[in-house]
Amino acid sequence: MRDVYDFAKFFIKNGADSMPNTYDGNMKLQKLLVLADLASIAEFGEPLFEDQVLAFKNGCVVEKIRLRYKNDYIGFKRDSDVYQPDFSEKEYGILKLITDIFGNATARELSEINHTFNFWKVAFQNGTDETGYHNKNLSVVNMMTQTEDINRMREIISAYKEAASDVTASEMIN
């Protein structure tokens, strides 16, 4: 299984973070990575990467990617620009699918979507005590156990594929 850095570099190289070197750019990258991981589980029964996903206030985060983007964006961008991906057909298919479905959404919209998933709710509650203190070590996300979320992603993917294959969904002018 690949390191999450490979997928993050792909998204950055292709401009999927939309607002580079900003808080929102980092947030959007995080949400795309998490959605790609969930899509891989929905489509193939296995995560895209093994790196831990944590539940934060604004949604799920892969901490090492969040910190690298925040603390060394210039280096991360440089590494991404020269990155030559050698993804499998399955991996590339998932990345393209997520980019097509969610790539035009803002960071805030993706955060709102992320908050609708049970895997985020459960992990965020586990990591937050009664005083409101958030312990990220207790907020590890486990998508594999959230059948409802996996099925929802399957429905999203299915609806997208159906719409993409429906030739009557668009109209030619001139």
C-alpha cells in the first residue's frame, strides 16, 4: 500500500487544493484524501493508504500531510511538481473519481460533507472530553466499521457514474 504522500502530491500537482498555501487549501486537500480513502473502501473493500486519519473540528485530517502543508508548503509543492506518479489503474481511477465528483467543491463545502459521516462523528466524540478538550490521540477514524458511510459513498459513486454515462444529461448547442 502506498504512502499517503503520493496521493497528496498528486492532488497538489493537479491543483486540487484550489487555494494553494492557505488554511483552506490544506483543508480541501485533507478532505479529498479522506474521500479518496473512503471511495477505495467502497469500490474495492480496502483503504487507499494505511496512514492514520484523525477527526478534528473541521473534519478528518491526515496529520503528517496537514503539518507538512502547513509548515513546508514550498517544499511540498516543489516535491509535488516533480512527482511522477506510477499509480495502479485502481488508484488512478479513485483519484480521478474523487477529483471529478468533489474537485470543484470548496474546502468549507467538503468540511460540511465530512461532518455528515458517522466515522467523523464517532471519532470526534471519542477524542473530545466533557470539558471540550480534544485529544487527537483518541480521535482515530475507523472507516472500515462504518457500513452506512461506505454504502453512502457507493451511492454517490453510482449516481456520478450513471449521470456521466447518460448522454441525454447534456444538450449540444449549435
